[in-house]
Amino acid sequence: MRKLMPLMLCSTLLFAACSPDTSIDINAPQETGISFTVPQGWPQPVYNFENNALNQAGFELGRKLFYDTRFSRDNTISCGSCHQAGAAFAHSEHSISHGVDGLVGTRNSPTLFNLNWHKGFFWDGGVNHIESQPINPIQNPVEMDETVPNVIAKIKDDADYKRMFSAAWGDELMNSQRIFKSLAQFMGAMVSDNSKYDKYKRGEAALTDTELSGMSVYQNNCAACHTAPLFSDFSYRNNGLPPTSVNDSGRGHITFLAQDMYKFKVPSLRNLKYSAPYMHDGRFKTLEQVLAHYSTGIHRSPTLDPILLNGIQLSAQQQSDLLEFLNTLNDESFISDVRFHENAQ
Ligand code: HEC
Ligand code: HEC
């Protein structure tokens, strides 16, 4: 029996280097490793890296691809140009994002975290799988305006990529499937679950009286759509934003159904401190403006969510308590997690 033990350990620790003479300390702390676990009390994710096993080499390749400007026609724009770590992977201070040649799109760059729980991608759910999503920004003429074959032609002789594709996928072959799966490993591993609110839920921190009172304002007025713990139910809804000249019909643009006109995916309320401006077109710079919208700015239209027919009226006290509660949803440790940064070691 004693002789069998190291062998059994070897087969369980699939990727660990194994030699019969070395004893493995399975309790040794993981330093910079990457892994994915469903946080306690959260629902099962939609995407669980099935058919795309998350591993260090795949994640690191995904990170290099994410920050590579060669994904754009003129080699100036990377995914990370519009999805910046310090902005919870939204585009800092840009209401709508700029792509190649300074061309502007029509929508605000969304935050990227807890993506594995999303049922659909983009503000209108136009893409339904995290692994097929990157084709859109790459080919979009006002974003990267490039093609995957061109990208591969640009990176195929890069020695770092040759090494990294081999490490992640077994050989140097670079194809779109490997690129997209690697990007999905990098983005899917971005889990934000360490805000003060999360610590409170785990019994590791206490909320102040103000924060607790703000939490009940949230529960009574916001939770139906911005549902905890992800702070979105990932449905598509019309929250009463007055139309602009762009006339973005949102979900209706995808389904062509009258009942989906002007509906957009409910965004998370996590990490709002970093991700201003807000809404699908970045029309609000501050959370005070967002609350003013819900109280006096609701535009009535046939698809307006019935919950918002009369807006959300809050006293000054309730508003400031709510803002304090929203502040507990900011996850500094996610923002400063170097594993997701461009120059991570
Ligand atoms: C020019 C700016 C820009 C670039 C470059 C860009 N994105 Fe985006 N990204 C956006 C915008 C804007 C949206 C929202 C699009 C929409 O709703 O129609 C978006 C949406 C997304 C989403 C969906 C998030 C959600 O909540 O549904 C993901 C994931 C994403 N981008 C990843 C990437 C990746 C990977 C790359 C590089 C291959 C990339 N982006 C390049 C601006 C950009
Ligand atoms: C009926 C559903 C619903 C309710 C109730 C609701 N929201 Fe929203 N919220 C949405 C939708 C949908 C959007 C996205 C709208 C868009 O961009 O077109 C949104 C967007 C937001 C945003 C912008 C986030 C970002 O990343 O751009 C914030 C902040 C926000 N809501 C806060 C709140 C607060 C605070 C409450 C409660 C006082 C609340 N919402 C109540 C549906 C709702």
C-alpha cells in the first residue's frame, strides 16, 4: 500500500511534476495559479470551461492575445484598449468606445467580470457564447476592423506565441478556435467576488447601519432586475431611458419582435465605482444622475418595464444610504489583481 501512494497522488495531480523521490505537499499555497470555483452561495455558471479546460498556459496565452494590438487593422487597438483593468474592464471615461482611426461606435464598452454567468453577450444578447464573442470586435469596422486570418499571419512567426501555443494546445498551430478558447479562458477566469458585500455574506465583515439600510432600499427597489449575487438577472428590459438620435432598439435589433424594442441586458451593479459612465450608451456620468433618471426621468413607451411605470421615488436619506450600499459592491482586490493585467508576471 505504501508504495502505491505516490502513484495515486501523481494521477490526481494531473499537471504537477511527479517523481517518486519527491514528496508533494498538497497543502502548499498556490502562488500565482489560476483556477475557477463557484463562489459560495452563487448559482451554477452557464459556462464552466466544459470542452475548454482552464489551465495556466491557456490563460496566459489568452492574456497575451487580449492585450495584443495586432488584433486591429492598424495595430493600434487591443481588446484591452476598450476593456481596461482599472475600469473593471470597461472603457474608462468613454461614453462610447473609439476603435481604429478614432472611429466611434454607438455603445458603451461593458465591464468584463463574472462573464461565465451571462446567458447572452453584448447589450442586446446578440452573441450567445463566450467562445464565439471575440469575432465581433475583431471584424467590426469601427472597432478593430481586422480578420482572424490576418491576425494569425501577423503573429505566426512570433517566438513567444509559438512557445505559448505549444504549451497551451500541444503544438504551434495557430487557428481561430485556439485563439477564441484561450481568450475565453482569460476572460472567464475573471471572477469578482471579494467586495465588502461578499465578505459580509461570508461572515468576514460587518456592514454599517447606513449600508444595511441602503441594502434594504436596494432590495425593495432594484433587486427585481439587478438580482444578487451577480446583481443582474441577465434579462433584457427597458428601464425607461429617453430615446436619442441613435435610436438603438437593443434586443429588438436581434429578435425583430415588437415586444423587445428598446430592451437591454440588465448590467451588474458590482464595481460601479470604476466603470463610469453608465448605461448602454454611457449617457450618465454619475450614480446621482442614474438615481435622478429612475425618479424623474423615466420615458414611457410600450415596452417600458411595468416595475418602472411610476419611477422609483427615494428620499434624500434613502438615496445616500443606497449609494453607500452600492459602494460595498466595489471589489478593489479584483481591480488590482495582477493576473489580469497586461504586464503580469
Ligand atoms: C473599440 C472598442 C472595443 C474593442 C477593441 C473590443 N471591445 Fe469588447 N466590447 C466593446 C463594446 C462597445 C461592447 C458592447 C457591444 C454591444 O453591446 O453591441 C463590447 C462587448 C464585449 C463583450 C460582452 C460583454 C457583455 O457583458 O456582454 C465581451 C466579452 C468583449 N467585448 C470582449 C472583447 C474582446 C475579447 C476583444 C478583443 C478581441 C474586445 N472585446 C475588443 C468595445 C470593444
Ligand atoms: C425594471 C428593471 C430595473 C430596475 C427595477 C432597476 N434597474 Fe437599473 N438597469 C436596468 C436596465 C435594463 C439597465 C440597462 C439599461 C440600458 O443601458 O439601456 C440598467 C442600468 C443600471 C445602471 C447602469 C450600470 C452600467 O454598468 O452601465 C445602474 C447604475 C443601475 N441600473 C442602477 C439601478 C438602481 C440603483 C436601481 C434601484 C434604485 C435600479 N437600477 C433599478 C433595469 C433595472
